[in-house]
Amino acid sequence: MTAAVFFGCAFIAFGPALALYIVTIAKEPLRIIFLIVGAFFWLVSLLLSSLVWFTARTITDDKDESIQKYLLIFGVLISVLIQEMFRFAYYRLLKKANEGLKIINPDEPPPSMRLLAYVSGLGFGIMSGVFSFVNTLSDSLGPGTVGIHGDSPQFFLNSAFMTLVIILLHMFWGIVFFDGCEKKNWYTLLVVLLTHLLVSALTFISPHYAISLVSAYVIMVLMGLWAFSVAGGSCRSLKMCLLCQDRDFLLFNPRST
């Protein structure tokens, strides 16, 4: 039973991201590099967030529960802010890299920024999902029985679905964020930041899984529609993609250069 829970939750959380990687990234070495660099940027943001939280925890009273509660909220806020700062830093790096590729090889068009936004967002999401769920996933192998002390017996399943939504949201946030930077629509960046904060805040009500999961998935659907729109998607392109007639339409859309 523990093995079934382990593999079931693992495929729920990481299955869609793995499928996206295999279908759209694995065959292109340059995309793999951008994905790994995006994951590295998220790791550095996590390291910096951890240092800030550890410093704040050190200078406060560890035994005061009220202080620790507000410190946890502070840590989430700082972590989200730093992640979005590193997303912007990665955008600037990719922008410079694209300009360099145009100079080095003017005959071959460089990757579009929307393609890079998708790849980097997926890199952010995969690394975020791994760090947020790997310990929980390892606990699913036992020993122990979830819910024996009155907690929800669906803890692992709910954690898997929340990890999935975080991974996909990072991908959508990346696309929308890069589009906002390209068009200098700074309110778009603010929306990404606020929705990121909102989804992170939903984890504070984790025992109420119906509220947190439904709210997170509503935000994911809305952000997905927004990302689909700014990536140049249409009903025609969606139909062609679903029929496997042009699965790379959005990645090579001429409007995305």
C-alpha cells in the first residue's frame, strides 16, 4: 500500500511536468540548459530566503509561539519576493543572452522570449515542487499510518495535488511575467507577485484542503488562460495541438519573437 501511495502521489505531482519535459524540451539541448539554469536560479533564491529566515529566527525568541507564527508568515513573504526578484534577474540574463546570440550568429534566429519564459518557468516549478514535496513523498513509504491521530488520511494525496498546482503555476507565472517585462506592463508583474503570495498563503489553512486546493486550482486555471493568451494561443492552435497536428505551435509562433 505504501508503494502504491508513493508512486501514485509522485506521478500526480510530477507526471504532467515530466510529460512536458519529454515532449517539448528533452530533444533540444539548448532548452535543457535554460531549464537547468532556471532551476538553479530558484535554488539560489531558496538559499537566500533561508538565510534571511534563519537570521530573523536567531534574533527572536524561539519559545514565543506568537512570534514564531508571525516569523513564519514573514518567511513566506520574503521567500516569494526573493523568488520573483530572481525571476526578473533570470529574464534580464536571458535578454542579454538573446542579444549575444544575435551578434554571434545573425543568420539563425535566437529562441523567442516566450519559449524561454515557458522553459524557465518549468524549471522554477520543477525545482520548487521537488523541494516542497520530496520529504513528504519519502514519508509515504512508511512506517506509520496517516490520520491515526485525527489528521486527514488524504494528507499525501492533497500534498501531491498542491505540488502539481505550484509547478504549473510557476510555468504560467513565468510566461506572464516575461510578457509583462517585454511589454513593460508592470502591473502584470504585480499580479504575478500577488497571486504567488495568495497561493503561498493558502498553505496556512492546509487542514482545510477543500478551500486551499479549490482556490489554488481556480487561480491556476485563470493564470493558465492568461498565459495561453499572451503566448499567442487561439482556439485553432489549441485544436491543432490536441489533434497532435502542430504540438509546437505556441513554442514557434511567429508572434512570440
